[in-house]
Amino acid sequence: MTRPLPIFKTGNSMAHKILGGWSLDGVYTYTSGSDFSIGTGTDYAGVGPGGGTQYWVVNGPLRVTDQYSQGGTAADPKLLPPADHFVRTAEFTPPPAGTINPQRVRDMFYGPGAYYINSALFKDFRINERMKFTFRWEQYDTLNHPNWSGPNTTPTSAAFGKITTKSGQRDQQLALKFTF
């Protein structure tokens, strides 16, 4: 959505020509978290090579948190994952040997969502009716907000259930375009 800035809108001084006529543009994007499953390529069912992912059994009630509601409550501190985990890792066990997990656990979890605010500040500097320079200053992830990646979903890993990476860092660029 492009909005002209209301400063120095009228006047003929050099300050009005340089500081006036700027516009601000912005885009807000929000995405929900990607779905994921807990499992490994280990052949617990004994079907042989190419058996695909063997999903682990969820024991107990499902407790998933997001990047803002870490930890539990004073009444029941075990309801939510520990502060350094996205899911309660103790609730997962491999399926018994020779079986496939009967639960519907494929893609039943969702990672943290992400949001971005991108902005641009720009102005046209006219030379005459047909020629102009357009100056743009653009920022991607203007607020420099970290967007957490999904948690580690390999139950045999020491990092299982933890989010160890992020994406999103402010990126800027300047542009000057000549139109004739």
C-alpha cells in the first residue's frame, strides 16, 4: 500500500523540492507454520528397504507450544514442553518391532509461523515532463524480527524437539532509475 508522506507538500524552496514528495510503501506477510511429523527411516516394521518414514508413537496427550508460550504453569508445569523444546520429547517412542504405528500422526504438528514487514521509501526527481530519476530505499524484514525454523524431528538426535535455526534478517538496497 503506497502512501505519500505529508511533509513539505507545498512550496517552491529547495528544501521543499528535496524533502517533499516522498512516498512510503509497505507489505505485511504472515504465514502459518509448516506441518511436520516425528519419525525416522529406521525399519521398525521389518518391511525392508524403501519402507519410508516410520512414524513414532505419541504416548499421552499432545502438547505443542510456540515461540512465545514456553514452559508450563504453576498448577501443572508438565503440561507444556520445557523452555528449550518445541514439543515434549518424552511423549514419543518408536513403534514396537514388527509393527507400523496405527496412530494418524503424519503431518499432525505445525511449526512456528513467520511474519515479515517489508517497506520502501521512494521519490521521483523530475528533470522535465519526459525525464525523471526515481530514488528507492527498500528494506526486507524491516523490523529485523527472527522467524524460527521448524524443530528437529529426528527422535534419535540430541537436538530432538529443539529449534536451533532461524531465518529473517534485515536486508536493504538502494536503487536509482532514470526514465526518459
